[in-house]
Amino acid sequence: MTQKIGFVGLGAMGLPMAANLLAAGFNLTVYNRTASKADPLVAKGAHRAVRAGDVAHPGGVVVSMLADDASVKALVTGDDALAEHLAPDGIHISMSTVSPATTRELAEYHASHGSVMIAAPVFGRPNAAQAKQLRICVSGSAEAKAKVKPILDAMGPEVFD
């Protein structure tokens, strides 16, 4: 697999999730506020981005696993404006557990900027993420969900629509 994807958020959940994508053969560019958290992935072939927006390219796919609503909002609409970097037709897979209101707001923001958001919160703890045993709930357009299914499958055995 040579698809290029970006990943933002390499904490206790994000690091093993990103490692599984790298192991599955994806060409991965990663970003974390604490740059050293990317070191294990870079040692295995991932590319390190200097800024969060640098993980995205027009028409590409970016996965985020961040702590809360505010962090996801800042990624999508802030200085790095992920929604704009992905346009046209790029997909943001938000795997954080955030409020339904934030999900709707960010999906609308993406749409207004020519990109798409897939909400894909996960069930599982860091050990489940490491073992590729996450349960993933996904919502968004059918076309976008079909495009990202191989990415989700690399992180867990069950994807629920």
C-alpha cells in the first residue's frame, strides 16, 4: 500500500494507531505538538511534519486523534486550517471522542471549504490500539467512508456504520 496519509496526535492512543498504519504499508506523515513523540514512527519510516497543516495535501487523507473538542476545532479551523489544506476533496478522519455539536460544526466547516469530515470515534484503550483491536464507529458520506475503509481496517477488526 502506498497511499499517503497524515496523522495528528501521537499520545497514548494515537501513537499505536499510527504505528499500525505504518505497519500496514501506508506512507505516513505525522505531527505531534511534542515533536519527540514522533521519533519511534520516524525511525520506522514515517515522515515528520513541522506543523499540523503539513500532514495534509489537496485530495489527501488525514487522521486525527486528539484530546478534546477544542483541540480538534483548532486543528480544523485554526492557524493550520486542516480543512483548507485538504481541499479539494480531501478527507479528515476525526477519531477523537468529541461532542455531537462539535462534530456537526466541523463537518459543516469542512464542507464549506471543499473537504470532507468522517467522524470515527473508537472504543478501546491503548493496549487495544496497539493490538489493532479497536472498535470504530463511523459516520459521514458513503463515498468518503468507502475510501477510508482500508485505513480504518488497519486499526481495528470492526467498523460500525
